[in-house]
Amino acid sequence: AVNDYTKVINLKPTAKVYHNRGSSYAQLKDYESAIKDFTKALELSDIESETYYLRGFSYESIDQKEKSVADYEKACKLNYTTACNALKGIKPQDPKKDNVSIGIN
């Protein structure tokens, strides 16, 4: 799939094609290449919540937590629920914000 997307990029580069190739790279666990393609996709169209999420996932996969959190937050603000859930897993939450009882009397 990566080679096919590369051919398309050479003919007509679009945010969607960069996003798709980045997704293919991420599936192959080539996170550095995925990040480059997701970044290019966002340069062409910065309103892609899934692209922010997938770039965040790629950053998280190579232990770049701060960049990962920043992208997850952007995707969450664009109502991408999966990103909001990912944030809960890597970022401390305020118990008052989630209405969670922590058992303090």
C-alpha cells in the first residue's frame, strides 16, 4: 500500500493520501515515516481529527509523550472520542472533572 500511495503522491499530493500513507506506515510500525506523512497531511489540511490522533499514537509509540499528548488534545478538541480516551490513559485526570468519587470522607 505504501508504494501505491507514493505513486499517487507523486501525481497529486493531497492531505488524504498523505494521511493514508501515514496510516500504512503506522501499521508497519514505521512511526518516524508515519509522523512525517501525518505532519504533511496536517500542513495541507489542519482540521483532520483522526490525523492528529494517529500522529499522537505514533509519537506515543516512540516515547515522545509531550508531542503525543498535544496531538491527542487537538484531536479531542475536534471531538475525536478515541483521542479523548487515549488522553485518559496517559495524562493524569482531575477527579472532580470526571465526577469520580475517590473515597475521601
